[in-house]
Amino acid sequence: MRRTLAPLMLVVALVAAGCSDDSGTASVTTTPSDTTPESTTDLGPTTTAPEDAILEVALRCDPLDERACLLPWPNDAFTVPDDTTPTGRRLDIHPESTPMSAPGVHIDVTDQNRADGFSPGSTILALVPGLDMEVSGIAPSTDIGASLDADAPIVLLDTTAGERVPYWAELDAPAPAGDQLLMIHPAVSLPEGHRIVVGLRDLKSASGATLARSTAFQAALDNAPEPLERARAFRALIGALVDDGVGPGSLYLAWDFTVASAESLSGRVLHMRDQAYEELGDEAPEFTVTSSTESDGVRVVTGTFEVPNFLTGDGSPGNRFDLGADGLPARNADTPAYVAAFHCVVPTAPAAPAPGIVYGHGLLGSRFEVEALSFAAQIGLAVPCATDEIGMSTDDIGNLATILADLSNFDQQADRMQQGLLNQQFLGRLLNHPDGFASAPAFQAAAGSSVIAVGDTQFVGNSQGGILGGAASAISSEWSRVVLGVPGINYSLLLPRSSDWPQFQTIFDAAYTDPVDRVLALQLIQLLWDRGENNGYVQHLTTDPYPGIEPKEVLLVQAFGDHQVANVSTEVLARTIGAAVHRPALAPGRSNDVEPMWGIAALDPSAPGGSILVVWDFGTPAPPAVNLPPFEPDYGQDPHGAGSDEPLVLQQALTFLLTGALLDVCNGGPCTSTVLTD
């Protein structure tokens, strides 16, 4: 929303009075100029903040950015102290500060306000009128390494770890001139529970003139007025930047925020998982085989299985969690079991029992997509099974249209996604337990022996299954190796870059007509999306596992120039889990990056175990360097699903899945394929 600006003294009065009520929008006056003079202000202490340095009352609107209430974002100005949370903070976003839909409904952030910090994949946002990215020297997606230069104009400082965070930045490409937010994307997930300080300095216009800071930020630098909490908090965050070599006189804007803790991000699913497994004990879930048919050397087996139900009603689209007094999902007393469906492709006469595979399907797809792995069953190498990734399955499409028109309902999708993660665990148990599928004739050879190698189940997820599969795997005790095909992390990052988005964007854009509100809206729902996708879990996937869970070995398979899951998203995932990349990743000249695969270590083939990224090049041009989708024909054919038709990709993936080793099917060179041009 656009706001009329008023003197900073009004902000002071409102903060002192507790301005999180409905008393109006706090704002300040901006005085434009071509240059920002060096500050001569006494900033006071620059290393240690006083006990009351943190805001005690959340702001309804932050006066630092005049364009919208929730700018700059993310921002501890929209949090309050809470000594019951791991971070000591809790979000307290005002209900009338959020983007408003065309019918006049603000996004309800009741559930977001239960979080103790912001998303580890937060896009950092501010409106900087007159900013020229190139003249300012801001690191783009093609030169992430420049973000860590000593004189970089944007500094992301992790004050908890005492180090800078790499990033790339861009102006919001779909927005009109004047409304293009500066969007800063961390190149690796922000560590859980850490405090991040953002510093923008020496920003320039196209003419090379230094952009002037606002009156509000100048007042913060001047400690005027004192003695309010935020002025003292500014002393602390400016002090952190000074200690890092960033002079206050160079600053255009600075603020700080707290990243959500592991408990806040994954606590609901882990609570559900622990309760469900405690009830299950050493048994197999209840299941029913409803059909078994043979064709082309495989047996297709379908049926249902029961999972503790934490959703309201029968758990169908439109239902959500009923949270207990502890803020955690409560078991549904009236409908205690969620009845999930399964679809399996089974070898009819394997030479030996074959390991099970839990399969994660594509965008808004279904369990039937597991039949893409029929080849593995035909040759007796695996028993692939899938259940719908509810919340983002075919059954959810109708409700998704309703949600996009009013994002206040997004918890319905996020909550079903979390139930879906639990459902996948129980499917894994059915493959692993002798009293599970192995006990049913449909999963046995003619002599009555099981075709399943009990206890050897692994996980494969493709596309959406690769975006949710890291989350399912991080909480799993049912499998140890994971193949994620064309995967990514952080839906709010990858959606605007995806060729899949426009078909949904028409509904979203009609509901949220302001271009700045659209970006903020995606950030608000990401706070809930984190609970069901990789963004909220993968810091515990390969290292620092959750209690009782073993770290996983992971193979990431990227399609260069992917039209649906942006390469930048896959590479953020790779950096976050510490994957090493097969090199050479690409042939010379194929990438537009200054340093392709920046920040991802080269794979040492002699090193055992670990996690790996392999880039497959199907001849598609390099993707756009901004947040726009690549469309045919300008960006060639979409390679997103091409790996399914490339025998070498399948050979490499299956070898890793069964042995944990990377088979170099590329003979020491970059991995290339001609399946799109044959």
C-alpha cells in the first residue's frame, strides 16, 4: 500500500504508546537529493547492545521504506520478544499491514505469527527509487562471488556466525518501472536461529550519483530521537556493520532480522512423526490391497493404508490442522486415521528380492506417476511405490484456485503438505516391514516369497517430488539414500522463474493487483510453505540430523536451462546440503556465469559417501538471469523431463540409489545428452 509520510516524531510517539494497535500508519518524510553526505553523528556503542536494545513492540509499518508497510523485509521490526521460543523472538505482523486482495481482504497472518523468525530462504526486499544495479556494482545471479567483495554495495552479515552471507540481487523484472523492488536472494539457506544484518551502501543512479538515504534512516543514524528501543537497536546493528568494515556514512539503508529456528520450521512435522511412530511401535501400518494386475512384466498393485490423521475432517482439500494449546497439531479424535492411497509397480519374478522405492511425483500430480519407474521393476531392480503428495496433488487443484484468490487460506495447503510428509514415512515402513507389503500375495513371487528386500527402501523424487523430497528424507528413518531429480528449494524463489507459474499467476494477479504486494504475498506464504518443502528441513538432511535420524546421502540431478525448476534454486539446495558437483559440470561457454557452480566444491571421486550434484546438458540455452520464466522457442526446448528419456541418467541414478556410488557415465567430461534433438 502507498502511504503518506509524516515526521519521525510521530513514529516515536506511536512506538512509545505501543503502536501495534489500530491507531494508524506511522510514516516519515523523505527529502530527495543526489548525494548522501558523510554522517558526523555520534553513534554511541558499536559492539554490545544494551538489554533493551530490541523492540518491545512490533511496528505496524516500518518508516524506513515508504512504499509498503512490510518493507523492508524481512524485518525484526515486525517481531516481539518471546522467551518461550528458541530465538527469543516471535513474529507479530499487524493484520492490516499485509497485502490486500481486490475484494479488500488482508492476508490473515495468524499462523505466520506463530513463527519465531523468518524463512531461511527469505528474499530480502526494499524499494530503492532510482537504483541502477549495474552502475552500483550489485552482484547478479551470474556473479555470486562478487557479493562477498570487501566493497560490495550490499552486505548480508550473519552476526551469529560472524561472517558474510553470499547472495545475488535483481530488480523485480515483471514489475513496472518505479515499483521494481530490490530483491536480494541468499545463495545458501540462512542458518536457523541466526541474526542477519542487511546493509545497503553507496547505491547509485544511472548517472552515477549516490542515492540519498531517507529522513527516517538518517534519524536512526543520528540516534534522534532517544531513548527509544529502536534507536538503540540501530546502534547495535550499525555497530555490527562498522565492525565488518562498513562505514555508517556510506549506508543508504540498514536493518536486521532473525531466521526461524529448527523447532519453528519443522516442529509440527516432527511432533506428528514422533506421535505416529510411538503409536505404531514396531508394527506395520494397516493396509488393504484393492487391485493387482499384470502387464509388460510388472504387477501394478493399488490399495490404501492408514496414517494417524492430524487434519480436520477426513483430511481432504480445504481441511487444516487443529492446533493444541502447545501450538502443535492435535490428533483428530473423530477421524483418527487418514486413509492414504498407494500405487506400486512390482517385479513378477526378480532374481532376488529388490529394494523398495518411495517415489515423489511432479507438480500437482499423483501417485500414478510412479509408473515412470516401471523399467526398474521390469528388470527386477526395485519395487517403486508412491502415495499422493497431498497439499500439492491433483486432488488439491480445485482448492488451490480458491487459495490463490485469498492467501489467508494458504494454511490449508501447507498443513496438508505436512500430513503428506508423514504419509510417505508410513509408506516407507510398509515397504520395510516383514508384516507390511511383503506379507501380501500381491507383493510375492509365485512360490510365495516376497519380491521386496525388506529394510532396503530408498527414496526418489522428481520435480515437485525433488522440492518436497528433501523434507520427507530429513525426517525419515525409513531410507538412507535419496535421488532428487530436477529439484529445488524455496517456492517463492523458483515460482516466478518457472514456466509453470503463468497458468496459476492469472488468478493470483487478479486477486493481488499491486506489484509490490505480489512479491510480499509470496514471502508471507513462504513462511508456511517452509513447513512442507525443502526450505524448512534440508539443513538437517546431510549434516546435523534431527534426533534419532541418520544423515542421508543425496544425488541431485539438474537439467541445465530447466524451464520449470530454476537452476539457481537447485544450486542453492546443493550449497545448503554441502553437495559436491561432478566436474567439469558444463562445457566451456555453455554457462553465462562468471564462475559456473560458484560455491559448490568439486567432487572427489575417491572420497566415499557424501552428496553429489550432477548437471545434465540437453542443449538448452542458459536460463534468464532475472526472475522471469524461460519460454520456448527463445530458450529452446524445456529439458525438465528429458532425464527420464536418457538411459545414462537412469543408470547413474539407479546405481547411486542401490550402492551410494556415482557411476561416471560421462567419461570424465561434462554430462551431455541429445535426447531433445534426436
